Amino acid sequence: MRADKKRDLIKRRRWRIRKKVVGTVERPRMSVRFTHKNIYVQFIDDDAGNTIASVSTRAKAASGLSANAAGAGKIGKLAGEAAKAAGIKTVVFDRSGARFHGKVKVLADAAREAGLKL
């Protein structure tokens, strides 16, 4: 498959998901984004347009982690702790176009173990 066609399909999948997933103050959106080197997790209130809390592999607390399954598990745990510190108990999971298996599933399971309800 050509690279531009693949990027277009990923973009369309991301848009299709974002039409249905909306975060509020009571239940913010947990946006997960994987790049080749890093993992980014944000808790977003879409009504106000604010980021409530965020965690990434680029932060000092998560130094030495990469974008693999082991790093995803640790970031999921850190994301759950950051959410609890911000007073968040339940979230809407936004996988940003990635399929729910592998790293995404490991991150979601680690966040559940940390006390978040997805």
C-alpha cells in the first residue's frame, strides 16, 4: 500500500472516532497517541477545550521509556495516577485511530489497574 494512501486511511479512521468520542468535565476524554519514539496521554475536557492532565514518555518522571509494550504499561500506570491526582475517576477512551490491540490494549489495561474506569 502506498504511504500517502495509508496516512489518509489513518486520518479518516481518527476523524470517524473523534465524531463519536467527546469528553466532559465529569468524564474527560483520555487521548492516547503513539509515535515511533514516544507515547502521549492527555485527559481533555472538550466542552471547555482544556487539558486537565497529561503524561508522556518525554516527561522527567517517565525518562528512559520508549514506545513499546513495556513502556505503554508504565505510561498507563502513570496516567492512572495522574488522573487520580486530578480527581478523575471515569474517562472516555480515545485511541486516536490506532487499533485496540498490542500497545494500546496494554496501556488501557494498566490504566484500569491504576483505578481508572474506561
